[in-house]
Amino acid sequence: MKTYMLKTNFNGFKKGTQFYLVAESEFIGVKDFVLRTKDLTVRISINEKEFKQNFTLIDKLV
């Protein structure tokens, strides 16, 4: 499972908040990502542009 961290404040979450990437999907060239906070209480669904602008990979568990 991949862990990402916010680079900037986003949708009410503070910079540095950590998220797990739960799912990524693509439909007719549009990518969507589903992330959950590290404590698994909040789920967000965002598009590829928001994902690339606001998140950075910090850990990749195999």
C-alpha cells in the first residue's frame, strides 16, 4: 500500500497529513484516486490533477 503526504493545505486538511492510496481507476482517460487518512476515518476521491498538485509519495509497502 502506498502512503502519501499533503504538500499544501487541501480541502480542509493541513499540510503534512498522511493518506493511504486505497484505489485508483481510469475511465476513458480520466483518472480518479481514492485516499483514506492514516487513521482510516476520512475518505476522499480526487482527480489526477488534484492528486499531482497536492500529494507526494512518502512510503511504498510491498
